[in-house]
Amino acid sequence: MSMPFLDPDDYSTSSDQFRTPQTPDNTIYNTPDAFDKGGGSGTTRAQVSKERDGRADAAHGEESAAQRQHQRRHTDKDAAQAVLKHPTPYLYTRLRTLAYGGKTRECRELAEYIVKDRREKPSTQLYSALILSNTSHDNGGAWRVLEYLDEMREAGLQPDTGTCHAVLKVLAVHPDHLLRADILEYMRIRWYQLGEEGAHDVAAGLLREGLFEQAMQRIDGMLRAGVRVQAWLLDMAVYMLCTAGEVEESYRIMRQRYDTGDLNISRTLWYTLLDTGSSRRHHASTALVWNGQVNTSYLNPASGVCLNVLTTAAQAGDAVLATDVFTHLSKRGTSFTPIHYQLLVDCYLAADPPDLKRALSILTIMALEKMADPSPAETRSLYLHLRSNPTLVAEAFTTLRDLHAEERKVPIAALNLIIECYVEQRNLTEALNIYKLIHTFVPTSQAATGKRTFANIETFNILLRGCRLADPPDEALASFLVSELLALRVVPTALTYDRLILVFVQAGAHALEKVPQLPDPEDAEVQRKKGLELLDWAFRHFVDMQAVSDTASTDIPIVDNSTAALGWMPRFGTVERLALQLAKVADGRCWDVLQAGEDHGAKGGLDLAWDRKGGWVRKNVEEAWSGVVGGDGAVSEGTEAASAGAASA
């Protein structure tokens, strides 16, 4: 019987294979007017000659390819015939070689030849080779292994230890958990010893199935038994664990290999661990790869990976690692952004112990770089640290003065940070003292221009917040601060008006609350008039704020251009508090405030909060009005009066 791969028809050669390929255009160059035809399109004699030579080369190449194919067919035929001339033991050896190479089809055909032409009985050796050939990723499969095992069972053959190990090797490529469990149980019952190669295959199969815990137990068991685990299995484990996000286990494997002096670790594997570890904020693995591979110039990670490493160092408080990242990026010529410096500040504050001086010095470095001055966003970590440690605020200001004495440019954001910390402590006096000293931090370049201070609107907004938080609210200081910023030609923002309104609302409410506590009626009347006057000023500031165009500078976001017709508006809570306080003193202007808030909310202003809470605000205002005036009729009368006033306006 002739085997398919020995079929003579496969090796038949036709003389047509060696014919020179002809193209439809081959004849055009044989005509006398060949060059005349090409002349219309700008074709020259040299171009036509070059094209003709190219076609000849292509034809020669196809002829050479056909000759090589013909030679390969004859070579394969001769090799196949030579193999079949060898004795049967050699064929078994050849079968085993094909099986190790994953030659599924060739192995099957040779096995059929041995059985049918050489009259050999099916044996365990034959089936072991057939099973082993399924290690091919493309042509193999666990289902074929099951078929071969069924054939062995029908033939009365029992798998030996070689067959079992062949099955395990196939299952390392084509996972089948149930079949692997059956084979291992069969080996246990038969007292077959699992070899080192088989243990590697079992661990690899478990990794492919995602059973990482069982796979690591197998690998750890091999190490405890003194078995040398192959590098390919450890590499596979690290790759798959990193893909699954199991960075701790990946780090444990790499740390052990690094400590034992394993030199067979690829750079790709190190880079994978660095990328995964830094993105997962795993400090130990990130520091291992950076110190062992990046600092020694074996790896050159991308800028995105470097940013992840910097973030990891910031969370862990590893200032050395963060500094190394900055050095590496500087050598590359990277343009630093505020996020880089912010992470460096976070790193110094997260160190043990925190290094406040270095963290503040980073703000001065940012002021020297070719970027905008630090914004409040870059000082939030410093603010949280100082808020948690109030005793360090004075030390922080002293550090800033020392830096200024060293001719370092201290940004206004750093001074605003100190003021904000004192405001948070309800220490308005110290906050004002810092404000009075701001002019001493004016850089030399700005001092030459005659600028008296470099306080910005953020400075005044923070101080206005301090006026509101004071006990009692300090409306006089708030008025002074407003006149101060106007004198310094600092442009107010919507938040400036908002906080100014809140100061007067809070001051008016506080004054009215003290009226019942005064025993003298004249003093009580004076106090009441003062409270009403403060609320009147709050409403005046509200009207002034509405008169400002929404196209002016503001730190309250504009939802759409349609809100520009309504002017600036306070925040939702400020509108609610102003309307409620006016309603409590039976001031009909509360309906004007309420109507303005509803109109602005209908246009998409107030961060769309009015759609969710506007009904509750109106209800609260109506209840407060009814409690003072009394009855629903009074509410309706007040509402109608407000509507008439709005219509006339």
C-alpha cells in the first residue's frame, strides 16, 4: 500500500512548469513602432528598455522558482524513499523524531506505513509518538489525544509512563483540565513517577488555564525538591501573571531569580514587569527593575512608563526613585509638566519623615521653569499635609522666607497656601499678617517695574472666605479687602462676588440673632437695623454681580452662551441662603432673588442644580415668609409683587 505522502503523483513534473511566462505586452516591443506608441505619454527609449529588462528578470525569477520547486519535490521524494529503505527500528526512531517536531500529518502517515506495509502490530510506542505529535500549535489538539487513548483501550494497550508524559506535554499546549486530572490520577494509581519534564508540562498547562495558584504550588514544590526549574517556565509564569495583574507573584519570581544570579532573563521580561508593576503602583517590583535595569542602562522605558514609575514612587514616598526618574527624563530632554512636579512634591510629603522643605522648594523650581506659575491644584497635597499638622504652618512660612533670602523665586501660590492654612484654622489675624508681608516676596524683576504687590485674585478670595468663617463674620474687613483689590487693579471673579455676598448674609444673620438677647430695647433696635442694613448690602452686591457680563473673567464655569444674557450668578447655596435670609425678615426682594435663580437655572446655569433642588428652595423660602408675614395670601401677594417688579424691570 502506498502512503499519501509517498504518492508518485505528488512528484510528477510537467514540462509546462519550465516555460517562460508570457505576458500580453511581450509582443509590443517587437513592433517597429513600439517607441512611437509610447511617445505620446512621454515614454523614452531608455524607459522602454528598462521595462523590457524588468519583465525579462521577472520571467527569469519565475523560471528559477519553478526549478527550485522541482528540485525540492525530487529531494523530498528521494528522502522519503531513502527513509523507507531503512530497517524498521530506524523507522521507529524517525517516528519519534517527527513526533518531537510536532509533525502531526507526517507522523500519522509513517505510523500507518509501519503498521500496514511493515506488518508491525500497534504498540504503546507507536501511540506515544502519535500522541506526542499533537504538540503542534496549529495541527494538534487534545481531542486527538482522546481518540488515540480510546484506540489504545480498544486494542487492549495500557498507557505506560512515556505515554502519560506525552499526554501531559500535549496538554501544556492544548489545555484540558479533566484529561490532565485523569492522567495524573492514573499515574498515581499505577505508581508512575512524574519526571521533571512532566512536572514542567503540568505547571505550564495550569498556567495556560489560568489556575495560577495551583501552577505556583507546582513550581514551588519543584524548587523545594531541588529540581532546577527551566527558564522558559519561569518566563511564562511571569508573563501570564503580569497579564492577569498578579504583580506580587511576578515580583517574587523575578526577585528570586535576580538574587540567585540568573542571567537568562530577557529585557522584554524586565520591561513587562516594570510596565505592569508601575501601572499597578507596586513599589517593590518597580524599584527592582528600575535600579537593576534602567539605572544600569539596560532598559530605556517610554515616557508614559516613567510617569507611572514617578507616581509609584510618590505614593511610596521613595524620593530616591523619584529623583532617578527626573534625572532619566532630563537626559532624554523631556519637557516637564506640572504633573511631574506635583508628583515630586507628593513624594517628599509621603516620605518617612516628610521633607516639607524640599516639597516647598519644588514650587520655587516650577517658578523658574518655562511654564506658568504653580496653580492651587499643585499645592493641594501641601495643603492637606499642613492642615493635618497645624503646627507646621509657621515653619512652612519660615522656609519660604529662607528660600526667598537665597534669591529663589517664591510663587504667589505658595504664599496663598500659607494664608489658606491659617484661614482653615480660623486664624484670620495671622492670615492678614501673611498678606501684609506678601510685598516683601516681590521678585526683583517685578520690583523694578514699581509693582507694589503680586497678590492675585486667589489671595483675596481666600481672605474673603476667612471673613465669613470668622466669629462673628467680619464685613468691615471684607469691604476693606474689596477696596484694596480694586486699588491694586486686581480683576474680581464671580467667586469674589459670591464670597462677598456670603460675608454680608452671614453678618446680617448673626446680628439679627443677637437682637432677642439684648435687654435694652434701644440696643435691640439698633442691632436689628444693623442686621437689615447688612442684608441690604448683600442684596446690593447680588445686583452688582448680575450686572457683570458672563463673558468677563470667572472661575465659575459657563454652561452655554445663553447664560451670558443673565450675567454672573452666585453659587446655588449662596442664592438659597440670601433668599432665605431675606424671607425671614419679610423682605420682598427674596422673590427677586428666587426668580433670578430660577431664570438662571432654566438657562442651564448654577451647574444644573436648580433642576434638582430648586423646588425645595422655593418651598423653604415660602415657609420662612409665611412664618413672618403669615398665611398663603401673604405668600401670593409677595410673589405677585415680585413678578410685577420683575416685569417692570
